[in-house]
Amino acid sequence: MKIATWNCGGALRKKVEILQTLNADVYIIQECERPGDSYSDSAYAEFCANSLWVGDLHYKGLGIFAKPGISLSRKDWSDHGLKHFLPARINDSFDLLAMWAHKANSPTFGYIGQLWKYLQFHIDKMENIILAGDLNSNVRWDKWDRWWNHSDVVRELDEANIVSLYHLTRKIDQGKEPEPTFFLQRNHDKSYHIDYVFASRRIAERLNKLDIGDKDLWLQHSDHLPLCVEID
């Protein structure tokens, strides 16, 4: 199974063709419009036929899109007002948590803090799971007096036997990533690694391949690059 996560930068209906060149079985897309709204593009309607979505704005949310024939159902995990998390069951085989970390108007727990709080509610349920998406975070931005830094989230996931597939395959530490996934204002000199795929170790052991999209191609469509994993 191939899973791809990508912050499309909006207007996914205009980018379905390029997205499908990834040939993923499941797509996790940030900043996409809500399926079922009156968009005239029939290709987008077809792409959305097997999907889940969450968001505050109809034109900018978080979606999971699966190929026909893949069983996709939403899990009943409350988000407790945190933004944005979309838990699903895939083929009654494993769980998937799609993520798009927001500041969420929180004076304290913005971005990675949103995931930290989400884990406090649900990490005990996370077995045989993949977590993927745009976290807007990197260990480089840890703050010395904060207990929910990026490093703290990674450590808490590790204690639950959940690891970052990028760092596992590249054999590098968090914060040392040579391959960015985000280019601020599409500027090559302002590049950061802020998109991730984590997985339970039993899934990580079946990882075949991990790729990041080519920047010359994908920066024509968004300020993020897609991150793709293939798992037996």
C-alpha cells in the first residue's frame, strides 16, 4: 500500500491530475476543499468518491482520499477542539491519523502543542497506526522552558512504539534533515522539514520505500512537497 501526504496549498480540484501521478492508494491532503460542494470539476468529484474531511472553512480543510475498493471509515475519537486531526480505519487492518497542526488561536498550545494535547487523550488507543501530515514543526524550534516541544512529542510517540519513517530510513536525528518538505513563499533559501509520517514499529518493519517529491515539479503547485511511503 502506498500512502502520500501533501499540503496542496488550496484548490485541490485543480491539482488532482498532478497528485494522481503519485499513484497512491491513500492520500492525506491539507488545505483542500470539502468534498461534495458544488465544484464543477468532475475529476475532483470522482477523486472524492471515497473520502473523509474535516475543517473550519469549506475551501480549506484536511482530507483523506482513498482509491475505490479501499475500506475507509472514520474512528470515533473526539478532537476536543484541537485542529486538525482526522482518525480513520483502513481496510479494517490498521488505523490512520491524518494531521494538519494549527495555531488554533491557542495562546499556549499552538502547532505541535495541538498534537501533544491530542496524544494525551488518545495515545493509549494508538496500536498498529500510521500518523501523517503537516505538523508545522521541527525540533529546531524547541523552547527550553516548554514541556510539549517537538522533541517531547517524538519521545512520547517512541514510548508508544511509534517512529518517524523518514528518520528511520535515512538514519538521521530529528532536526538534521537534509531534505526539506516546505519552502516558505516557495523560496529555496527558506526551506524546512515540517511534514512527517510516523508509524507503529510493526508497520515500520514492513516499509519498502519512502520518497519526497521533486521540488522543481511540486513547487509549481504548492509550497510543500509530497511525502510518500510504500508499505507491504
